Amino acid sequence: ASIGQLAAGIGHEINNPLDGIKNCLTVIKTEAEDPERKKRYFELIDEALYDIECAVRNLLGYAKRHEPVWEEVDINGVLERTIIMTDYKLQNTGIAVGTSFEANLPRVIGDSHQLQEVFFNIILNALDAMPKGGSLTVETKKTDNFVDVKIIDTGIGISQDDMANIFQPFYTTKSLGEGTGLGLSVSLEIVRKHDGDINVYSEQGKGTVFNITLPAEIKDGSEFIVSSQ
């Protein structure tokens, strides 16, 4: 069971950036005449390959999830990159994407690649929840000493029974072979390693809101400190 859980977890960490790479390559093929856009998508492919490399190195190193690499993280920038990685797929499903990013949002101390995995997981879940189209809204704002990220969809919503289990490893409502049931459990683990939390609000037939809260980096004199909950 432990080996199976490990294999599924590594597979999930590899499949997410692979999906982003495929999306980027599709855009490069169809919009090859725009050199600046092509250059940006090649950069995103490099980032996704780095994420895969980290997952493989982690497996070879000690067969457990790698610890975060702590640095200053621009959450708005991470979200912008994540949306670009999923943009083509979202457009093909008739989903409108809107953003409302607070200007001068404080940085957080964290691992940008792991946080991108969190946002990627939640956005892909939103996509699956809107098979007939809809709208996806991503918002950021500073609340007290925290950075709040809201990912809002107009999808089918989550039932009360499913809500109680969505963060459990291997729990999924998707058909066999369409999901490992690890996306949200992995995401919650990452956010909690960053001293943050995830709250979910949903109404069936209307949509779902994922609210990710992370402690902001606070400048105190000449040094930076991290607030904690």
C-alpha cells in the first residue's frame, strides 16, 4: 500500500507539469508566427520540466515528498504563470477566465513551484467541474498579515458528502483512470507546510470557491519576518 501511494503521488506530480507542457506545445504549433508568445511558452515549458526533475530527484533521493525550497514568492506572478499554463485548455472548453490581483501584494516565504502545483490542481478541478463551460475567477488580496487567494468557478459544485472527503488521499468522484484523488490532499499538505490553510465553500449547481490563505512576509526594520497563524 505504501509503494502504491508513493507511485501515485509521484505520478501526480509528473502528470500536472506534463499537461502544462502539452498545452504550451499546442499553442506554439498553432501560433508559431508570434515570436514573443512562443518565447514565453518555451520558458513555461522549462519551468514545467524543472518541476518534473524535482519529482524524479525526490523519488531517487528518499521516496518522500521533497521539503519546500524557501524563498520570497510573488503570488500574483505564480498565478499568472499557472493561468497561462492552463489557458489554452480552458479556452477550448468555453470557460472565461478573469483575474483581480491586488497591486503591491506582499510576498510570501515559500516554494514557488510547490505553490504553483497547488493553484494548478485547483484550477484543473474547476475545469472538470465546468464541462459545459462557465467562468473561472482568480483573486488576490492582503488581509491583515495574510495573502488570500480565491479561485472561484461556476461549476456543478460539491455535495456535502463529498465535501467531507475531498482532502482525503485517493478520494475522487472521477471515473477510473481519470484521476488519482491526490490533487487536493497534496495541495493541502503543501499549504500547511507554508503555515497556511485552504477553505472551501460550495453550492451544488452554482459553483465552488477555494480560499487559500498564506502568511505574508512582513518587513520589520531591516529584516524580514514571516507571520504565523
